[in-house]
Amino acid sequence: MDILLYLIPIALTLGLIGLVAFLWTLKSGQYDDLDGAPHRILHDDEDDN
């Protein structure tokens, strides 16, 4: 039962870290252009050398 004194704060800390990471990705614009990547993969990049 004493192990719960360690596991609960560790679980809460990891959950908080995950939430902060998710909010950081929202703020940095990771999810702004959801259609861009599928369209970009279809187009060939040609070098104009």
C-alpha cells in the first residue's frame, strides 16, 4: 500500500507533462494545416538547375 504514495504523484506528473506538451503543440501551430501534408506528398519537387 505504501507504493501508492509513490505511484500516484508519478502518474499525475506524467499526465501533467503530457497535457503541457499537447498544449504546446496547439500553441505552436502543429495542427493548423491538416490537408497540406497529404497534398504535398503527391507533388514532385523538381529542381530548376
